[in-house]
Amino acid sequence: MLDGHVCWDAARALERLGGDEGLFREIVQIFLHEAPKHLAGLQQALAQRDKDSIERIAHTLKGELSYLGVSGAAHHASKLEDAGRNGDLECAASIRISLEKDVEGLLQNMYRALLEKTSSLSPIQPSGAHSNG
């Protein structure tokens, strides 16, 4: 699926954090927990035609995605932030679809990276899930 394909280099993100796997795990865990809330908030803000919330949530996502080194998705978030600031809700709705695909693809890549590339880390569970192992 090309639309939802997001290039995220977990090893490079870890390197940006000075190789601190604990910090890496914490940041990824926060993103895995918060990103779905941000996406839901964007959808609600668009439904309510709340341009200020669109701008604020998109700005938050832009910062998080930039920090994680996901420039393509961060670019979509930046464009969405601009659309919210300018009150262009039709454009914002279109960009949100692309951003949502980016973020969903990133979440999948994050789960995969934690399972495959960081063997010393235990898999991160989705919010509310508990490991019995």
C-alpha cells in the first residue's frame, strides 16, 4: 500500500537520541498512545469546523513527526496547520486524509521496528492492553 507507506528509520531515530533505548521506547510509547487521539481530534475539529483546533493539533503532530524524523508526514502536518490557520477547511479535510494514512503507516512501522530491530526492548502494547507474559 503506497499511500500509507511511511519511511521511518528506527535505527536513525535511536541514534538521534544518543542510543538511549529507554528514551527511544518512552518516546515511541508516547507517540503510539497520543497519535490516535490527535487523529480523532482532527476529525472532530473538521466536523465542527473548528479551524483553531485543526491548527493546534496539526502543529503538535508536526513537531512530533519532525522529532521522530518522519519528514514526509511532518510536511503534511505543516500543510494542515497552514490550512487551519487560513480557515481553508476543504483543503484541511483533504490533507487530513493523507496525514492520517501517514500516521497509521508510521504506527505500524513503529510496532514492527520495536519487535524486529530493538530486540532488547519488550514489545509496546497498545494503550489499555496488558501483557500477561
